[in-house]
Amino acid sequence: MTIPIGFYGMYLYIAPSLPDMSNMKKAPLLKPIQIYTSDHQLIGEYGGKLSIPVEYQQIPPQFIHAFLAAEDSSFFEHSGISFKGLGRAISESVTGSDVQTGGSTITMQVAKNYYLTPERTLKRKLTEVFLARKLEENLSKEDILMLYVNKIFLGKNAYGIAAAAKIYYNKSIDQLSIAQMAMIAGLPKAPSRYNPVADPERALERRNWILGRMLQLGYLDQKQYQTAIAESINLDMPDRGVMTRFPYIGEMVRAEIVNKFGEHAVDSGFKIYTTINSKRQAYAESAVQSGLEEYDRRHGWRGAEANDKPLSRYYAFADIYPAKVIKVTSSTFEAEFKDGSKTTVPWSGMAWARPYRSANSVGLAPTQASQIVKINDIVRLRPNANKTLWSLIQIPRVQGQLIALDPNNGAIEAVVGGYNYYQSTFNRSMQGWRQPGSTIKPFIYALALERGMTPFTIVNDDPITIGKWSPKNSDGRYLGAIPLRRALYLSRNTVSVRLLQEVGIERARQLLMDFGLQENQIPRNYTIALGTPQVLPVQMATGYAAFANGGYRVEPYFIDRIEDAYGKTIYKANPEYACISCIDQNNSTAQNTMATPDDEAFQHHMDSANHASQGKATDTNKSDYRQAQRVIKSSSAYDMANILRDVIQVGTGRAALAIGRDDLGGKTGTTNDARDAWFAGFNGRLVTITWVGFDQPTTLGRREYGGIAALPIWADFMKNALAGTPYAWVNLDKNAADPSLHASVSTISHRENGIAPPMARPIYKPAPVVQAPQNNDFADLNTDNELPNTQPQPVKKPEPRDDLEDLINQVQ
């Protein structure tokens, strides 16, 4: 009686910790997460474990027989416990024997695999026994066996028989031969020791033993047995590496899933549907790669990667293949690839390779191949489309990024974090803090518009000194009195600084934060007018979206919905929309698509009752959508968008005219010594930001401005991304005053009767104006007061004009 009483006492001790059986059939299964684009194209699978659940009725009878023969031939007769095997296992646990022979039935293995840790203690073994009994009391034998074949570890990250069939034989379970079923059934005992990949001889011995047991137990007849014994292993293992179609977004999603759900989530079987458009993503990756390679060619050939090194050390990526030079003639060279194949590179494939001298200079053009390569050089080659012609190429040291999003709701449609993910996994779109240069100027100008100026306000482009700082224009020239509109599309530095003086540093900092910039990255001095804050490209996309959508702040997002392993939606994004009334227009085929905001916070010359009735009509059947927060007036966004269109039409972004559309606006940006090159641009349906630079900030070289280094990438992408799409431009809110009603010649230093020009009420709440910090060259700055000897130069009074048309002509 001692043993039963002892076991009963142990049961009373362990029973409270036993898991609930009610959800046993829904126990979690292991399967990689799958990430899809918005158009349901597979981006990739992430997670090392694979489990493909099957129902009991789907399991071939011979597969069940193979497991019974291998693991538990009396499974359908016992009550979940093998007392003979249990006694042996307990004895080994108590004595501390190094030989652990097991003793578990299939039911006990289910208990262990679903709920218990692998520790080898008496308590854990007894818990396994009690849990096995509980399973037998609550589930049928068929249910228990189904759980077993779905969860058991079978080597090579396969969990369950369907996963093993896929991994080892690239088949479904109903396609397996009896010999293949027996091979898989032999794995639970020791998945590494009996693995047909690691040790085929031992695996074959184990398989044949199981086939013999199946014959002995009557599961096979003699003919079936002989046929199975004669079969070779015949593995067919597909490549299960992480798919690399769009790796930057794939890693963004994987990291976000782990952050939200924990490390185990990568084996949850989730299906994650992103906001990424597969075509636009492909265009983005091509544009970034081509643009960086074009920059790299401009700066010359740096020489072979190595000489007389094993070719096996070098790997292909981005359609660029390593090869070893084996022969050089006057105008060609022959190279050998890793697989032993060879090709001859003609002069046309290497003539570009002028030697690199510095960031600002290259050597003379080569005249023969020996000036470029020599025997045993390790070089990179790229083929043409049908691999009949190969060209010399080098991996760029320069980096870049592109991010594109929908300005109406912030959905990221394309993101490329660098030249190639396998060269550098660092995602510059989401992690790369850089100075934005002149791409920040539209935010400063927007605040000036908010404070009552217009595109036609005359501003002063003359030298200015603040303390020890004297900002200069990039061309070293000054244009004097010019319209605000022209000052921006020509990117005049002195005007940006004067505008910041007028509106105040703290007001500007507040609005920059409203646009999406981070407070602790915005300095408290006048240099912010020229782009000294640290920004992420995704933040710049957020800011420029407000110009494209009529003045609203949208939040970027890239996960649209998540389904669990059983197809149930467990997460659905609920973004805020700038234009709720425009949602149904996204797929419109109309030739004139306007991105029109819903309302205008400041109503001018409009009847309030009419306004209310129109607003109500706008919201009809749109109650499921959330309205984004307005950060600037519709009129300010409209004016700014049209000024930025001038940047492309007549300003520093004229290279984008090659796209052949007139619904595009944007701004170039270049930081000191050309360490960063930017282009930020948009139309009414797509905002795109491009950046080029070195990870360790150094000069890109003379004349490598934003319009030269970054704009071509933007234009390449936008030309393809917008091909076939209708005209889309920001439209003035129907309730806003026409800016032409306020188009008057005014200046930032002249106020009639001491009263500032009329202005609409700011929508955001500006921060208090406070004194700038006491530091370095800016120790004497104060945002409230103009300092001695820092007074802006007086503005020349404009000549009298008969009408506004003359002024508009001047702007153009």
C-alpha cells in the first residue's frame, strides 16, 4: 500500500499545477510567420521552426502504424502509462544514471511536448504521468495521436509529420511511400542521431528496424515489406532559407512582431499583411541601387576587391557576381566564376573605370585593360538581361535610402534602407539620423504663411550676420528683394534665416514637432532654418505628407493586418485619414483626382450653417474612419505645395521634369560640405524621400548636391511608381479663402501703422517664445529681440505695379 499512498500524496501535491484540458486541441503549433505585401505577394518567411497541422482523418493509416511500431505498439490498449517503462525511468532518475532510456508512451510524450520542460527530475516525470492520465480521461485516442504527430520534433526544425514530409521529401503526407513514413517515424527517438541528412547509414538502419516491426505486428505483408526495404533514402530537401525579396521591410515587420508579441511569435504561424505595394517596392529597390551605382561610377574605379585570394570567400548579391581575373589582353579580360564557368569582359564593359583619386577628382580615362585589372584580381561582374554580356562593376561605398508613403493615411508603400540588405542590414529610412539641409526650409516657410505672409510677400535676400555667424547662399550671390515664393524655389539661405527671425525659434520648433520631428533633435538657434536638426527620413516623409494632403499630420505605419495560424484576424490597423471623403477615390479612374481635406479650421467669408451642412454630408457612411489632426491651414498647405511645384518647374529640382508630369512638387537639400544629399517630393497620392551619403559622414564630393545625387533616385522611382495613374494634386479646401484674395505686396520688415498683415488663426498651439540657450556662436541670440548690429538689411521698396499679374510674372 506504500506505493499507491505515496503516489496519491504526490498527485495531491502536483494536481493544482496541471494545465486545463479544455483548450488542448488548440494548443499552439510552430510555424514561421509569413509576411505579405498589400497585393498579397509573399515577402518572406521568418522563424526557424516549421509545423503544418493535420487532422487525424488526413493521416494515412500506414503512417499511424509506423509510429505505433516505432514508439508505442500498445497505444490503443493502455490507459496512457507504461508501468514497465515508467519504473525503469524513475529508477534512472533516482540513481542519477547517465543512461536515460525514457519509458514514455505516446500519451506521455504529448504531455511532455505540449506542457512540460525537458528537465530530468522525479517531480517532472510524475507530473508527466498524472498529465497523461488526465489527457486519457479528457481526449480520445485519435485526438491524442493527432496532437502527437503535429507536435513531435523530427529534426531540421520540423515539428510534426507534415512539416517533416515537406522538409525531407518536399511532399505532402499522402504522397509519401511506406519507406519514407518509416524513416520519419524513426526520428522521435533521437532526431539528430537517426537523421537521414546527418547520418544516412544509421537512419537507414533505424528505418529498416521499424519496417520489420510493422511486418511483425501485421501492418505490412511480405511484399510491401520487401518493396519498402529495397527503397533508398531519396531525400528531396527544398531551400528553406529566409526569402529575400524585400528584406528591409521583412526585417522591419519581424522586429515589430517580436516587439509586440515576444520572441516566440516568429514561430506562431502569423500571416502579416503589410502596406507595401510590391511593384512600387521593386521600383524603389531598383532606383536606389541604380542611383548609388551611378554616383559610384562618377567617382572612379577604386581597384579590385582583392588579389590572389580564394574566390570562395566572396558571395554574390544584388545581381553582382564575384570572379577571378585569369587573363588580360589589351582590350578585354577573362574571368572565372565560383562554379568554374568563364566569361570575357569586352572594353565596353570596363571603359568607364577612370581611377579614383579623391571625392573631388578622378584620373585619366584608361586606354587598355591592364590599367584596370591584373591576373588573380577578385572583381565584381554584372550580366545583361540574358547573361550574354558581362560588365565590370564595384560595390558602392556610398549609401542611400528611399521611403514612400500615402499622404492620406501614412501607409508606407515602399522602403529601401540601403544599397543592399546583405551588404548592410542597417535601415537608414527608419534608423539613420542625419541633417536634412534645405529640405527643412518648407517647414519654416509654412510657419511664415501661417503667421500671415503669402507667396507674394517680398523678402530680403541680402547678407545677414547673427553674432559670429554669417550664413551665405550656396552660389555666393544675393538677389535683394524677391517674392517669398521665389526665395524658396531658389533655396535662398539668408531668406530662411530672416523668416525664422520673424516667426521665432520656439514657434518654429513647435511646428517642426507638429510635422513629426523629435524635440530633442531640434537645436534652439537660428541654424535650424538651414537644416541642422537631426531627422529620420521617415520623419521627413511625415512632414511633407502635410503639404500633399492639405495640412494634416498622418502617422506612418506598415502593418495592415495580422492573421493567426488559424486564419483569424487578430490585428487590423486603424489609421487616421487626412481626407475621409477621398478614401473611395483611391481606386478611381478619373483623370483629375484631387486630394481635398474635409474641413478648414479657420473659415473665411463662408456661412457657418452652410459649412455645417457640408461637413455633415462629407462624413456620411465614413464613421469607421478617424480624422487626422490638422497642423497647418489648408491655404498654407496649398500655397506651400504650389511653391514646391515651382521647385521642379523652374527651381533646383528641374531634373524631375523628365518624368513628364505637372502634379509633382519637392525640395532639394544639401548639408555642409555635401555630406548629405536629399530630395523630398510628392504628388497628391504619394510622398517620397530620398537620401544619399556615407554612413560615417564625409563629403560626397564637389557638386554632389541634392539635385545631382538624390533627385535622380527620386525621379527614377516616381516615374515608374506613378506610371498610368491619374493627375493628383492637393486642392484648396472648399471652405478656405482663396489665397489670391490676400495676394498683396508686403514685406517682413514693413508693417502699415504698426499692424501685421492679416493672418488666419494658427491651428496648432504655439509654444511660448523663450530665450535661446547661451552657447558658442549663439550666446547673444534671443528670439524676442533683434540684437544690435544684427538688424536685417532694409528691404528695397518694390516698384509700383498696375496689377498683380506683373508680380506673378516676376516670380516665374
